[in-house]
Amino acid sequence: MANPSNGGDAQTGQAREQAEAARGHLQQAGSEARQAAAAAASGLSQKAQDAASGVAERAKDLASNVGQRASDVAHKAEDKADDALSSMGQRMSSMAGSLRQSAPRAGVVGSAAGAVADRLESGGRYLQEHGVKPADFNSYGSRRGNHEVMVRGTFANVRLRNKLVNVEGGFTRHLPTNQEMSIFDASQKYIAEGTPLIILAGKEYGSGSSRDWAAKGPLLLGVQAVIAESYERIHRSNLVGMGILPLQFEAGQTAESLKLTGEEVFEITGIRDVVERFAAGRQLRVRATSSGSSSGGGKDRPIEFDALVRIDTPQEALYYANGGILQYVLRQLLAGKPQPVGV
């Protein structure tokens, strides 16, 4: 008969061995699971790094492409600007050449802000007489502090159409002698003769650059009034500030419809009353008499019409009454009175 205690010990040992084996399997499985988790985490981290790196590379490429396109655009813009300047220089040179061939007189090439482009133009002639070489003429804008140059550049635009002459540019006709010449040269003759001048203009008179000299220049040329179909807003105000009277044709009227040629003698009445008794929207009576009628030998009747006074505010009326804003301010300073706000 077998000993029952020995059988129980054997079973207990087997159970212990099985438990140890199971524990070992569990430990191995846990280790393998931890390794798998670590590998998975490492893989995810690597994928995240790869994704971030890819995004960074694409952003860098995009920035590089944008920068390259911006550089290309800038270069193209520079090339176009160079081409435009070169083309402009060629056109101005061509125009200057045609003026030399077609007219022995002084040609006007440029504008109040454009290039002093030709030695025959009034501004260019003045600079040469004072030792400036044509290569150093530069633009009127760069010489806007020199009134002697700028007054010669007033109306010095090759596309200007003065209906007193049949040629484009800054030309006019000195009526007493019937001679064609530059506007500046003619103005000097009128000033010497004591003849004030008037401008007949179309729509949006004064539009463009150099608005300050667009008003200063006419004043220095002897202009005392302008009659236009309409005005550029700032230029109208600048005219008043220079002591030049801005008048406007009634709606539907033009110099052509009134048959004005610019050769008439103009009389404008009622200015003092408009200034001293200011009211917006006042009108003045204008009488235009042909040269023949003014001497008693003409057949044409005087042309009379009403024009709107474009002195739009009481302050502007004070400026005009004093001959301009500078005279007004000086008189205020001499009188010791405080200046109104905004002056």
C-alpha cells in the first residue's frame, strides 16, 4: 500500500512547478507587451517627427517659391519701369527734335513736375544761361524751390492745346504783335505792357500733379482770373489763395458755345460787392469785346454772360480781398490779431 503523504507532496510540487511556469509565462508576456508598446510609441513618435519634418520642408519650399515669385515680380517691374523711362526719354527727344525742325522759336518741352528736357525750352534755356548743363537739368519737381525755373515750367506740357495757336505745347500768340511764342515769353511782354491776363478753360481745370505751382505759376505769369467749365477741388482753393479769381460757366455753357476765341478784352464787374457781401453761389457779369469792337472799328457785338463765382467760403473771400492767403496772414500778424483756426 502506498504512503498517502508522499502522493500529496508530489501533487503539491507539480502544482508549484506549474504555478512557477505560469508566472514565468506571464512575466514574459508582460515584457513582450511592454516592448510592443514601446515599439508602437517609438513608431508613432517617429511618424510624428517625419510628419512635422515634412510640413516644415513644404513650408520652406512654399516660402522659397513665394520669395522667388516676389523677386521675379520685382525684377519685371524694374524692367518695365526702365523700359517706360527709356521710351519716355526717346519720345521726348523725338518731340524736341521735331520742334527744332518745325519752329526756330523756343519750344516748351516738359511740365510743371516733368522733366526740363530740352535746351530750347524756356526753363532749359534759363538753366543753360546760368551755367547748368543739359545733362544736369533734372525735373521741374526737383527745382520747385526756384521760382525762376518753375514759372517757366508753368503750362510747359507738350500735350497742352492752346486754341490761340495751331501747335501743341506751351505756346501762345502775343495778340498786339500777332507773334507766336512760348507762354512765358508772351507773359513777360504782357506784364511789361501792363495787361492782366485771363484763362478760358474746360472741365476739371487744374487736375494733375504740382497743384501748388499750378496756381503760383499763373499768378507769376500775370493771370488774374480763370473762367472754366469746372475745377479740380484743391486747385480751385489754391487759385483763391493766390489771389486769382475762379469763375465758372453756367451749366451748358462753354467758351465754344459763347463763341469766345480768347482774343477778346474781358471786363468783369461786381467783384467788390461779391467779396464785401459774401454769399455762396453769387454770379458776376462778364463782358467780352473783340479787339475790333474795343477800338470802335469792329462789326462784332460784345458777348455778355453770367459766371458763377467759385469763392466758396467767407474765409476764402477774405483771402481774395487781401490779394491772397500770404498777404492775409501777414496783415493779421502785423495787426496783432489771432488767426482763425485752420489758417
